[in-house]
Amino acid sequence: MDAHGGKPARNFYVRSITVLLFLALLMVVPFALGAWFAPFHSIKEMIPENLKLKRQNQELQRKLADANTVNALKDEQLDSSQEQIGVQEREVLGLTKELQMFKSILEERKGKGIQILAHKADWQGDGLLLWQALFVKGGSYPRYLTGTYQIFALDEQGHRQALFDDAERYRFESHAVLDKKIEWKEMWKPTKLELVIYNYRKKEVLKQAIPIQGM
């Protein structure tokens, strides 16, 4: 009650408390609502940003895949070019060897009688011999050279054995490339081959021994 014992003083006090509480609520509620909605607002802003980053990542992955494809194509083209260059180099090398061979043939043809070029022998495997030779005719007369030849196997101990039962025949106008694969069945192993050439009268006209390669 007030100083005069009246009731209005108490009502005024209650109203004052109510007003202060209302004002306090007005101040607290916006902050509370802001704190409540802030995460959702941040998430709402992050969704477009994440989509943008995702699109950028996909674009980078696509560019990387394209770059890898281009590099793979370049590697295939490079390998193909290198293979073509290798084929051309081998062709040029082969043609160069043929040219050198024909030059040698022309030089040998300045002489007379039968000549031997590119004479060699190699072991191709256990018991298999490969023999090769190039016969060249010197001069222009006669038109054809005819005769026979025999190959003998030799070793350091003095063994000597003919490789053919009968002498092989030859007949050519300018030159002849010869090669024979010979199966060796003897217990001893030859270290050299000796070529003996006979003319059409069976007279020995040329003899040449060569070492066997690949021993």
C-alpha cells in the first residue's frame, strides 16, 4: 500500500515488472531467432557454392581425360612414326647392301673365270650348318659357266669329309647366289669348311677355306 494505505502503488509495481520483462523479451527473441536460423541460412548459401565447385571439379576431370587421350594418341602416332622410320632405314640398308654387292660383282667381272664373293658358314643349331656363297663369272666369254663344286668339313686334328655324296652342279651367266643347310651327324665337330670348284671338264679351278662362325 502507499503512504496513505491505498492499493494503487502495488499495481504500479506489478505493471513495471511486466513492462521490463516484455522489453527484455523483445531484445532476446531476435537474437534467439537469429541463432536458430543462422545455420540454415549458411547451408542455403553453401549449396550453390558446392554445386559450383562440383561443376568445376567435373570440368577439370574432363579436361584431364581429354589431355590423357591426346597424349595417348600422340604416343601412338610417335610409335607409328618410329616404326615407319625403322622400316625405311632397314629398306635403305638392304638396298645399300645390294648396291655394294652389285658393285663388287661388276669389279669381279673385270677378271677372268669364276670368282667367289660373300663366302661364309655358320652353325644354326646343334648339328645344323648353313653355308652361303656368291659365284661370279669374270669376263664375257663363255656366256655361261658350268661345272661342279664340293664342300669339305675340316677340323684341327686333320679330319676332312665331303658334305655331299656327289658334287653339286652350277650353271650361271653373270652370278649365282648359293646356300645350303647341312645336317652334321659325325662325332667330331668341324671348325672350317673348304670349297672346291671344278670346271665342266672336272678340273679343279678354285679352292677356298673359311672358318665356321657360331662355334
